[in-house]
Amino acid sequence: MPKFVFDFTEGNKDLKDLLGGKGANLAEMTNLGLPVPPGFTITTEACRHYLEHGSLPEGLGDEVNRHLAALEQRMGKRLGEPGDPLLVSVRSGAKFSMPGMMETVLNIGLNDESVHGLAAQAGDERFAWDSYRRLIQMFGKTVLDIDGDLFEDAIEAAKDAKGTKDDGDLDAADFRALVGRFKEIVREHTGRDFPTDPREQMDLAVKAVFDSWNADRAILYRRQERIPADVGTAVNICSMVFGNLGMDSGTGVAFTRDPASGQQGIYGDYLQNAQGEDVVAGIRNTVALIELERIDKASYDRLLEIMETLENHYLDMCDIEFTIERGKLWMLQTRVGKRTAAAAFRIACQLLDQGLIDADEAATRVTGDQLAQLMFPRFDEARLADARRLTKGMNASPGAAVGKAVFTTEAAVRAAAEGEDVILVRRETNPDDLAGMVAARGVLTSRGGKTSHAAVVARGMGKTCVCGAEELDVDVKGRRFTGPGGVVVNEGDVVSIDGTSGEVYLGEVPVEDSPVVLYFEGRLTDSEGGELVQAVHRLMRHADERAGMTVRANADNAEDSARARRFGAQGIGLCRTEHMFLGDRRQLVEKLILAGDAEERTAALDALEPLQRSDFEGIFEAMDGLPVTIRLIDPPLHEFLPDMTELAVKIALAGDGADPQDRRLLEAVRRLHEQNPMLGLRGVRLGLVIPGLFSMQVRAIAEAAAHRRAAGGDPRPEIMIPLVGAVQELEAIREEAKGVLAEVAEASGVDVPALIGTMIELPRAALTAGQIAEAAEFFSFGTNDLTQTTWGFSRDDVEAAFFSRYLDLGIFGVSPFETLDREGVGRLIRIAVEEGRRTRPDLKLGICGEHGGDPDSVHFCHEVGLDYVSCSPFRIPVARLEAGRAAIAAATG
Ligand code: ADP
Ligand code: MG
Ligand code: MG
């Protein structure tokens, strides 16, 4: 039979699966010899059994009896014994810290008799009755599900009756009266008396903890965070220590370093004569931890000593909860502490310098998401002190944005067209607000969380967003919102929002570039940038050293290519040629489409070719010596033509005088109109249907490369055919391209080797990759389209329309367009990698969808053995860091 109960002396920090985070760390501290009140942990396995069968596992009762008896013996008192009661807390603790789970119940074991014993032992009536009322209050709220306000209201009433606002003024008699009132509340709302049998109190609390695993809030949280539903929670039974025994007692929280900067020092809060959460509940003013030195020097010194022990043991910054009972310090919790992005980088390097961790470990202590946070523009910190802070919402999409408040999509679009910066302010957004969100610098909503429509869409667009700023009353009709203190912001008033912190400011706060970006740009050296930039520099260097994959850029002009190279790109993974057909060149594409015969078509192509060639030359120069993957034209041609409705209206208005060219154009637009352009005439299909189009592009590439070669350069073109579904498509284009390359080599006298490969972005391509590899020297996974075609989602339609609902329902924890869907899309990639390499062992493999810059997706790419990832220039440092971390993770298991 499995063991369901572990004494704190039996566990350790590596048993989080079984004992939960809290229990595992309580055991670890106990084994370190730190002063932890004795206790034991009921395992997650017992919880899983209970959830599955609806009853506690057989034998659990006996095991608990044995551990309780041992605890009683050790403490020299029995649970709830009238003369000198042992009291315990019942605390939930899953592997992951999880809001929505049952809260802790303190002081279990008190009843109408043992309260007198407690008073006598402590020599303090008030303390005993205060503890008893806390038990009924916490038990009522969390175990019996009674509205907590009822108890709070009763306390308020007691204070009012005394004419005070401070619960310090309530005396023993007041608390005793409150106990009576609380018991009435329990009877009124549950139809039974508050359970006075100590063991029954404990057992009910344990079951309630197990049941809370399936509370609505807990379920929702797990879905969103992708925590498996069947992990279960542990329960910790811990003997009580009392911070509410007078001014020589108290309770506190602390960090071993500053979680905002990483600086070593004394960070935390302390509250005298208080119990449990009082210190964070804001009921009385806490003092800074440093004050404890004055209040109780011996406990303070001991605490500092313990903090050092913990850091050296966990090899990381820890946060802790402690209580002092009449001058004796007790440790109640520790865990590796949460920290800001900047602190994560600094702390990793500090620990490295202290010799506590090695460079591999340091790199695993930071993440690409944290690096990305450090790269967003931000508000000038020096000026932030003077800024008028209005409120704080949720930090839904990072960055800093300043603009005039507008309240409708129309207003946003209008103002943006006039060159104004605006912030779109809404109660919540919906799909109709999309145009407004695109036009705005940032989005601010008063409702909704991190999976609300505004948050999802803003993140998808990389737009700054603060959502759920609940203190704001948004009046869309009145075109204004009201903030705390009645501050009114009318349309046109300037506001500043910080999507990284969630802060909202009145007026303009100046925005500045992040020093980390200045460093990547080469405008700041690592030694000029201070501790943070230096930490980034060191960890990036190490990641590069360890990475198995290289990082390339998605870039289609010389300027972006040069920037990408400064950011550390080792080539271009996706150069989109269609962007080169916009602007003035659109006319030429129109001519191509309208061409009546071969001659007209050739003329149009001949006019386009030199323009393309010069684009490519610039890119080859910027990426000299590095591979440049050029994708031949991909989108449907009607994207280059005027809008059908607009054109039809123009012709109708002109009547008989309409331009014949316009009429021809309209005819072409109608002919090319498609119901589902994403699945229509595009990609390789264009190359096969429109003679000469792909040849022109290949010629431009080959000639540009020949020119660069002649000028002493080292161009490395790779020609990529999009949207291939069958090897036959690729073979036809490959023949054509080979012919053009040979012609150019012959004419120029310069031989420029160019690889020819394809994108894998259709399920059929992935499933027939073994065949396709016969005609392809490389594969690049186009995971945007591959996600669209695997899920059958048209991204532009679905993301704004219903993704927030899907996230709320937990259908996925994160949009498959943000993070690669490993099970579905990933499975196709695995198949293609395996079968492609079987055909052609030296097949080069990369990814060029936006996932190439997403941390989790980068790890996936490393796992399946890709040679490179490619992403937008700005994401390159993130991908470099994650490529290194992925290799370290794989090597260290
Ligand atoms: P959470 O998971 O919310 O941190 P905890 O189980 O840590 O919940 O407990 C809530 C509060 O009660 C904390 O302040 C904790 O320090 C305090 N507490 C828990 N157990 C005891 C105990 N045995 N004696 C004194 N205080 C306790
Ligand atoms: Mg705690
Ligand atoms: Mg595509």
C-alpha cells in the first residue's frame, strides 16, 4: 500500500509531485535544521484517490492517526485537549502555486473548552478568544463556504460599538462576544453548529482542501496555465506558532534579495502582534523588515543567518514567511522567489560570480520572455516620478504607449489618419474594434483579463495593452472615462499606458529606448550599459556558445537585414518578395496581370526585373557571406489590384466617360476574385499558371548574385518555393529555375551556386515530405500557414472573432499562432523532418513562421533537430537566448 502521509522530517524539496511545493520545502527546511513547527503532509496521491473515487483511500485514517499521535507526543500536548491544547493549521499546497485553491485554516483544535486552556497556558485571555474567532471565521469561510463579509461586518459592528477603527482596541470580552456571534452565523447559514470536535475540524478541513482542487476558479486557472487536471493537491498539517501573543510576537514576509533589482539586502515586511495573513492583508501598517533589528535584535540576526543558509542551499533568491512567538523565530514557508525580468538577469550573474551556479545554470535562470520584456520601449524612469499615476490594470501586452484618448474605432481610425497618436479606451473590445486597435498606439480597457479580446488581439499584433483597469468608469457615449478620485479624462486628453506593468498615467510620460536594445544595436557597449546590460551580454554570449541551431531573420530590405545582423542574425530565413511589388511598382504588376499576350507580359516582367535585382543586391551585401533565403511571390495577385467595390463605384460614377483601362482592371479584379484567397491561386500555383513570373524572379536573384560576386562579395542565395503540396509542382519549377541559373551563369561568366528548396506549409507537403525532398535541398516550415491549414483556421478571421472565447473555455491555453501547437502542427513537422532526412540526409531544415521567435516553439525546433529558426529582426536576441537554453536543457536532461 502506498504511503500517504509524510512527516516533515521524511520529505525533501525534490518531492514536489508528491508533497506539493509548500510541503516539499517545509520538509527541506526541517532537514536543514531550521526552526519549522513540526507537522506532516498528506500526499497528492491521497488527493488523486479521493477525487477519483469520492472517498479517502483506505488506510489513510490510520496513517493520519499515527502521525498525529507522534506529533502530539513530540509537542507534549494533544489536539484540542481542554487544559493545554495542541493547535494546528491545515494548509493546501499543490505542485504549482495555484490561486483558487482553498485557503489555509489556522488554530484548528480550539473549542469552548480548549479556549480556556489556551488562555491559561498563554496567560492571555484576549489572545485565546482572538484565536478562536479567527478559527470560526476561516473555517466558516473556506470549509463551510459562508460569505466572508458576514464575519467582517460583525467585526466592523463590534469596532463601531466601541467607537474605534483599530482591532487592537478590541479586548477579550469583545472577542468572546464575537465568537458567539460567529457561531450564530455558522448556524444560520449551514443549519448546524460549528463543529467543536478537534479531530472532526481537522478532517473536514482536509477534505475541503481536496475538494477545492475542483473549485471553478481552480479549474479555470489550470486550463489557462495548462496545468494537468489530475495532479491534485497535498495538505499540510502544521503545529501552530503564535505571532499574536503580544508585542514581542509578530509575523512577516521577506525576500533574500530585492525581487525588483536583484540587490542583496533586507527586503520584507513585519507586523507585531499579528497572525497569518494579517501582514499582507493591509489591516494595520506593517514596518519594513529592517525595523526588526530594533524590535528584536536576536530574532533579526537569526533570520538573516537563515536567509543566507537558504540562498546557499537553494542557490537562488528565496521568499519566506516567518513568525516570531515571544522572541522565538519560526519558519513557515519558503520557495524560490518570483522576480522581475531585470532582476532575473542580474541575479543569475550575481550567483554566477558568487560561484554558486555555473554558466549553463545561469542561462537557464532567465527566459526569452524576460529578455523580450527588457527590449520594449519604456517610460523614462527619471520622469516617471513626476508622472500623475491614475490607476493600474492588467499588464496584457508589453510596451509603453502615449496618445490622446479616443473611445470608438471610428475616432481612432480618423485621428490616426491625421497622424495623431491615440490610445483606444473601451470597456472591453470586440471584433468590430479591430480597425481601431490597429490604428491606435495602445489599448486600454476597464474590463476583462489576460485572455480578453483586447489582450489576445493586442498581443497578436504586438500592441501595448492594459486591460481590466477596473477603477476606470468608461462612458463611451459621453466620450470620457472617470478614474479614482473623480478624475475625468475626455476624448482628446493625453494618457500614457505601460503594458509591461499595467500602470496608467495622466498626460504624456516620455518614452525612451531600452538600454538593452541600444546594446544590441551597438549604440551602447556592454561596459557602458551598467549591470543589467552586462548581465544580458554575458548570458547571450554563453547561449550563443551552447546553441545547436542558428538564428536567421525574416527581412526583405537591406536596412532590416543590416539591423538583423547587428542583432546577431546568421542569415535570412525568409525574404518575402511580394513586399517589393508595392508602391510605385504596383502599376507594373497591374500591367502584368492585364497583359493580353506574351509580348505584353514579357514587357511587364522585363520592367520589374531590374527593380527586383537591385533589391536583392542590397540584401546580399548586408548579409555578405551568410545564406539568404528568398521566397518567390506568394500572395494571390488580386492583392495588387484596386478594391473591387471602389473600382466599380468609380466606373459607375464616371458613366460613359469611364477610363477604358479601369474597365479592363475591373474585369481582371472580377476574374481573380476568390471566395477563399488563402486557399486559392497563390504560391507555387502562380508560378505554374503565369508564364515567366518565377523565371523573372530567379533571374533577378541570379544576376544580383553575379553582380555581387563580380564586385568581390560572397552572396549565398537560397531560392524558396512557397505552398507546395506535391513534388510534381516543385519539380516543374525547379527545372525552370535551374535553366535560368545556367543561362545567367553562362551570360555573366560567374557561377553562383544557389540552393533550391521549398516551404512546408500544407499538411500534404508534410505527409509526402519523403518525396518532396527528392526535389528540395532545404525545407523551411511555414508554420503560420501550416497552423492555418492544419486547424482550418483563417487567422485574420478567427483571432479577432472568437479566440478569446476559446481561451476562456480552455480549448487551448495559448493561441496556436503565438506558440506552436506541438501535438498537431508539431506532429506534422516531426513527420516531415524524419521522412525528408531519410530521402536526403543533408537536407537543411528551418522554420520561418512567427513561431521562430517564440521561446517554447524554439525549444520544439531544437528537439526535432532543425538547423535554424528565423524570426523578425526584433525577436532575434530572444531566439538566440532560447536556442542556447534549449541546447543546455537537452544536454543536462
Ligand atoms: P498561502 O499558500 O496563501 O501562503 P499558507 O498556508 O502559507 O497559505 O498560510 C497562510 C498564512 O498563515 C501565512 O501567513 C502563514 O505563514 C500562516 N500560517 C500557516 N501555518 C501556520 C502555523 N502553523 N502557525 C502560524 N502561522 C501559520
Ligand atoms: Mg504562505
Ligand atoms: Mg505561407
